Amino acid sequence: MTHLIPFTKYHGQRNDWLVVAEKHVPKRLPEFARAILDRHTGAGADGLIVMLKPGTRGHNARVRFINADGSEAEMSGNGIRCAGLDLLEHMPRRRTLTIETSAGVKTLEKAKSIDGKQAFRVHMGAPILSAVEIPFNPAQTVSPILRFLLKTRAGDLPVTVTSMGNPHCSVFVADFETVDWARLGEEIERNEHFPHRTNVEFVRPVSKDEIEVRFWERGVGRTNSSGTGSCAATVAAILNGLTDRRVHVRTEAGTLEVQWPEGGEVILTGPAEKVMAGTYLYRG
């Protein structure tokens, strides 16, 4: 049977997402996600955002983030800005949006446009530093988890482990040319220390207010940018004394801004852009 599935495509710094309303999503969500996200036989994107009615009155929406491999992510910093832009299609005068995610309720504020694109300040919540809550094994590991020696095929790597509602492993590097970071990212994603797998960031400190990052995302692979990854990389840099608390994060697709005030929550600022709208012919 063929289903006609309306979708809209957005990207946040070239991390692209398809948005589909819950009422149009077939019952077998993982299979559907893998099909529509395929870049050769589907509409193609890094992830799928399912838009649902909010569970609490006064909130604007509830969202689910589905990775390209059909697994579900708790949170996406780029994806939630795309969801915010989709909501503005129906409520353009709103200045603030409240969106429910598996990682908690997130607030988005309209920000000054970036390169002509609508930008948002996303209140991401406080980073999670406890091994039990990340989760990271062994659970008794002293928190915060700084310079933990992770065994890899490239040798023991000192890593910093955090969570932004989804697990992250940050590796500091001097450059990206002498490190096979994509292969390492693929390996670390499934390391036995991470029971739910992990996102991986390779971080090159530039100055006290700037870092450059490459991203390997759990369930997706290499991505041009990552919102939660940019936040985790910044938190790791701050914890290791490498930067101040307001950082410009240079990705392969542009720059995001991350702030982590002492004792406060992480705030991510970046753009989102609508790419297309269409109908996918799903045979399933």
C-alpha cells in the first residue's frame, strides 16, 4: 500500500531534518524513518522530527527526534530550532516557544537573524555530569568525568563525558588532518562504557572564546554540525579550563554560539532555514 506523507524540510547549519505531523506517520516508525530519510530513495535528511500535540496546556508542541538509522534521540539542538521554525509557520507573531522533548521542556526565543535566516536562543538546560545520569559505566566513576582514558584502536584517549539530555564524549585534538576522527567516532559511539551509545565531538581549542569541532552523531554518522554536540563540546572546554563561558563554535557549516553561565543552564544560539515542502510516497 502507498501512503502519501506530507513533509517539510529544514536545516540548522546544514544538519537537516524532515518534519512530519504525527497524524501522517505510519505505525512502524523506525522503518518509516529509515525509508524517508534515505538520501537515494527517500526525501533524505539526517533526522526526522515528529510533531505532536503538547502534553501540557500552554506548551506549543511535543516533538520526537528520530535518527537516520531509525533509533530515537532524546534531544537535538539543531533539530529543535527546525521544529521552532515549523511552528512559526502557524504562529508567526510568537516571540517565545515552549517545546516538550524526551530530555525535558525547552524554551526557544526568537533572536536576531543570522545571514538572513531566522535564529533562536534555545534554553538547553543544565549539562548532566553524573555518570549514572549520562549514563556512563561504571556508574561509580567520579564526576565530572574529565580526562578519562578510553581504550580505542588508536590507543588510550583522554575524553570528557557529559550529557545534554543525550550522551556525549568529547575528544580534544590539535588538528583534524592527522586524526582519523570519523573512524574513531564510529568506534567510540558503540564503546562498552556507553550503554545507550554516544555522540562524539572532536574539539580543537582556538582561543578563550572559540573552538572548532567535528561531529560524529549517534545513529547518523558524520554531520556538518550538531547543536547538542556544540553545547557538550563547550561544556567540556569550560570544565577543562580551556575557554571562557561564552564560546563561538566553528562547525563545518558555520558558527553557533554557546553560553554556560556559572551555575546556570546552557544557551545555544543559531539559525534555522526552511528548504522545501513536498509529499513522500511511502510503500509500507
